[in-house]
Amino acid sequence: MAKDLKREDYLKLVGIVLLGFALRLIVFTFFIKEPEKHFLPGGQLGDAFWYDRIAVNLMNGNGFSAALTEPYLPDSIRTPIYPVFLTIIYCLFGHKIYFAILAQIFISLITAILVFNLSKLIWRSTTAGIASMSLFIVDPDTLFISNYLLTETLFTFFVTISLFLISKQWDNESWALLIISFIIMAIATLTRPIFIYLPMVIMGVVSVRYYKLGRLKDYIWIIILSLLSYFALISIWCYRNYRTFGVFEISPIGSYNLFYYGTAGIESQRLGISIDEARKKLDDTYFNDTKFLSLNFPKKLSIARNYALKHITKYPYYFSKITVNNIIATFLPLAETIKQVLGESKKTGLRDIFEQSGIKQGLIHLCKIDKSILMLLIGTLSFLLFIYVTVIVGIVRAIKKNHYYIIVLFTSVIAYLVIIPAITGYSDARFRIPAMPFMCVFSGFAFLRSNRK
């Protein structure tokens, strides 16, 4: 944390952190009442069970496997960092999920402190830093996500610290910070593989900046070394998948989503059938021959990806419609999942209401639903609308102050984290969470009325 803070600023930061901790603990109490409701197969948090299962198998010496019984076949979908994180927690405290959740709560609070430091660093303002941190720490979706046994909290931490180090490197020109930031980006990619291409985008911005400053020749070898460090680290896991499954890739999850969400979504809209019916139709059409059934899962998904790309090319209208819907859903509240966590069994989020009913019927239905759900939706949506408006204001002010490279860097990160999942077939508010630190940084700048610190 910055050394030049006044005592009252420290007290403000401590108060904000304590508030964030209290809010997260309130949500935590709902999780520990019925953990099996959220973390068992078919639970409301989906992938949570499988991350937990891999961690348990690692702890018990059964390898990187999500299998429940022998022979504990290796898992190909998940990447290693988050299960290893859970394994470390379990080895220290036993197989107790709530310790992992508590660890994530602290990581979320550390991320909030990073948001403060990042905003203060680039805007040269303690006021902007405090505003950015406050918005991040009280964001309903972010504080709920910190209680999920999912990758978002850890991934958001890695992405935030890597961008903080790059901003710090721009401030003091330390070549070591650039290399370290790309090493952390590799760890972020091994947490969520959707991140895999973003470091190249970031390095493009870094390279253009040094080119415009006339210093690209001075940094070219550092840039190359940073990228080599990134690719070397993720290649270790790619090689593991090649040795295990015969496919040199970090994860086939993108192919899975593209086929079972993207292509199935196209068929669902085109034929007027449910998404489950569309998936069964695709399986029956493409994958019932003996030759295909003999392949391992990653190789099946490689074939599925090729079919998906052909389907997307054939029906661009439906694919574009799905992509736009996914992007919109990313910016809506996570309230349907929140309400499920608090005890509601039905999906009643904005996306579900309007996709199933249409806009007119959706609005009618929205007025009739449980008041607590309605208040949750309205409250979260109001907060998000405030964030989005202040993001725009912050960007406009940043343009006036000539912070062009910061704008390009952070908007590129936000756009990538929102658009790429939408293109691969499915996206919701969970995919917005890693972009929230950078949105809050822009929002914080909107609060400045002068150059005072």
C-alpha cells in the first residue's frame, strides 16, 4: 500500500476492508448452512463439485482426476491452478470447503486493495483509489462470487495483479516487472484458459507505447523474454495434455462450449426446440458412429469444434444473435444465482425471464415475482447501471487528460473478458467479474473534480 497516505486515508481503507469482510461473511453464513446444496453433483454452482473432486483426488494421491472411483482417469477440461489451490487448503485444514471459501474471501479483499493501488497509481489520486476500491468491494456480484467454489475470485486476483505490475512498470521502467507480470498471466491462463490470447493483446499495447516513445529497441528483448516466459509456462500443461490425450492444447473447454452451447443454441433457435433437445440432436447426428466413440474426450471435442465452426459459418444470423444475447447477459446482475444460494429453487434472473418469455411477458412476469427477488434484482441492476455510467464518465475524462495508453490497455482487457466467452457459446454475469477491477478503476476517475489528492 502507498507510503504517502495520510492517517485518515488509512482509516478509510481499513473501514472499507472491514465492510467488505463483513458483507462477505454475511453471504458465507448461507453457504455453511447447507454446503451440499451448492457443492454436490447437480448443485446450484455446477463446476464447484468437480473442482472439489480433483482437489480431493490430488490430496489422496489419485492424480489430476475428477473421477469418483478407480481407475481415476485424468481430467482434460480443467486447468491445474485452482484445483491445486484447493488441494493446498485441504492439506492444511482437511477437506473442509468453508476454509477454501474463507481463503477466497481474503483473496477478494486483497484484490480490492490492489484496485486501490492501481487506481491511485495511474490517476495519481488517493480519492480515485478509494472510490475504485469502494465500488469493487461492495459490488454484489463480486462479493457473492468470492463465496463460490469457482475460479473467478482467484483468476480476478491474478489478472488484477498482472495489470498492476504493468502499470507500475510504465511508472518506473523496471524490466523485471514486465517479465513477472507475464509469468503471473501464465498462472492466470492456467486458472482459466479463456485468458490464453489476452497477453498477446496486452503486449501489443505495451509494444506500441514503447514504439511511440522511441524506446522499442531498448525493450525488444525484454518483450520477447516476457512472451517466452508466458508460453513456456502454459506449454508445460499443454505438453501434459499431449502426453495424456494426444492433443497439444491447454484445455478443450472452448471447443466444448462452442459445440454444446454455440451450435446447440443455433439449432435451438433455428428449429424452435429446447437446448437439451438440440444437444441430443447434435450428438445423434455427428457422434454415434463407432469410430468416434473410440476416441478420447479431447479428440472428440476437436472434431466437435470443426463441426461447430462449419455450423456457425452456415448460420451467421443465429450465431450473431446468440453472441449479442451473451454480451447483454454478461452485463446483467448475477441475481438468479444469488437467489438460488439464498434458498430459491427457481431461476428468476433477468436473462431467464426475458429469454423464456419475451420482453412484454418478461416485464409482466417480473412484476409478479417474489418481492425479495425483485428487490435483489432492482438493487443489483441499479448498482451496475451506476458503475456503467461512471465508467463512461471516467473514460471521457481520461481522454481529456490524454491517458490514451491506459484507456486502450484497460478497455482491451474489459472487452476481451466480455466478448471472447460470448463468442464461444455461453456467457453470463460470472464472466464479467474479472473485468470489474478495471471498470471500477475507470469509475473511480469519474469521482475526481480537481487534481487534488
